[in-house]
Amino acid sequence: MKIARVEHAGQVRLALVDEAKQEVALVGGALASQPNPVLDVIQQGVSAAQLQAAVTERVPMAQVKFLAPLSAFLRNPFAVGKNYHEHAVEFDKSGFNATSGAASAIPQYPQIFTKATTTLSGPTDPIRFNPQHTSSVDYEGEIGVVIGRTCRNVKKADAMGHVWGFVALNDVTARDLQKNHAQWFLGKSLDGFCPLGPWMTSRDEAPTDMRMQTWVNGELRQNAHISQLIFDVPTLIETMSAAMTLLPGDIIATGTSVGVGVGFNPPKFLRQGDVVRVAISGLGELNNPVQEI
């Protein structure tokens, strides 16, 4: 299934998405009235058939506004640094990696960090920042994994059975803060720095080798497939669940590919009026304008 939160006729609704028909089915009932209905669907293991049984009407996608699928993050979204070979090299050479110095730019183990829960924003919301606070805001198109079952000490062979599905996201980053503070949390955690959506796609409906592309003002900057990850999804889940319990609704951003702004000479950081588009096969598109405040 493809599940979303949308605004229609002045109301926020739970919706099932039919990408082929370009329409959404609006879901009613008790579940749809919950404060964070998509999270409830994941946590309760609600099936597509159960949601279809509660559909009240179907409308064209053009008549709704897609919101972030989650009303709020369950807890900090997790993310993985330097998880594509070419991006690991470009970031190491950029001068903005305060954690560099290893013999190789390619990490030997997954580099895990988190973003604050207040980074959540919708698929068309502005990316806002104060240019006096940061002058090097960058985009990072990524494929996000949505955990569907509680995970602890899960082995790679069993890991995908704990995945509910996938979601498109942009791990927006203030590179100067990332470098100056010699860690990634602050630079990754400005309010609204995690555009998410427009829907979540269940594992059974997601393409096997999802393609992630990012454009800035119509210029293609990133173009990669999930099969190119250094550490694949089962490895990430095995690694993380060995250290902590992963919960239904947790998000793991799997890493960004070569082509981020910091990799250019000179860097191509985001500025007022830019538009960042992230498209992932089967997961829809983010289209976020940039707004200096």
C-alpha cells in the first residue's frame, strides 16, 4: 500500500494513494481520527484491506495537498553517513568533514547519527534557515526505511521482515555547523530540515532497486540506486538492533549519493528562491522551496 496524510476540503485526512490512477482514497473511521494515523497503521499492523474497507471517497491527487506522512516523529529519525562510495570520497575531500582522518574515506562500519524530531516537514514545505546562523545549507536526497516490527538483535537474514516500507526524504544539512561542532547532530537538526513524503510505500509494493534523484532548480544533481549502498538495509538493521531496540515507526535514512552541493568546486549551497526536488521510484517526490528568514 501507499499511505499518506492529505489536506482535502479544509480537513486533514488519512489516504491510500493510487499512483497509477493519480487518485487518493480517503479513509474514515476511528483510525483516521487519531492524531498520528499513519504511525498507528504501522504500529497496529493494519492491512490494506482493512483501510480499503473504511474508504469514504476517492478524489484526484491534484485536489489534495500532501502533508508529511507522520504528524510527528516517534523519536529522532536515524541516518547513515557516507553510505555511497562516491559521496564518501566527495565529502572527505570537501573540507567540511571534521571527523575525517581515517586511512580511507570509505567507512569500515556504518556511521549512524540522528536528527531532532523538530526537523519534520512536509513534501512541499519551505526549507527555512537564517543566513546569519548558517551560510552553507545543503541537500541530501535519501531513501528512508520505515521499521514495522520491534527489532532487537536481528540478523541480516531476518532484517527485512521487520521493515514496514520506505519513504522519500531530504536530509538537509548546515555544513558549517556540521564542521564547526565536530559532530553532525546540530548541523542536521535545524527546524524543518527533514522534508518527508509525500507518502509511505509498503515493502511489498516498493521497487526492488529504487532509484533516487535530486534536482536543484531543474538541474539534476544526484542519481543513484539503493543497490549502490555500501551498507545495505539488512546490514544497517543488524548493526543498529545489536545496540538498541528499534520500534515500529522508526525512520532510518540510508544515506545520500554523490552530487551534494558541498562536493562542487566552488560548493553549490542552497539560497533564497531555490527549489529542491527529490524523486524516488515508487515513493513519490518532494518539492521544497528554499526560504531565508
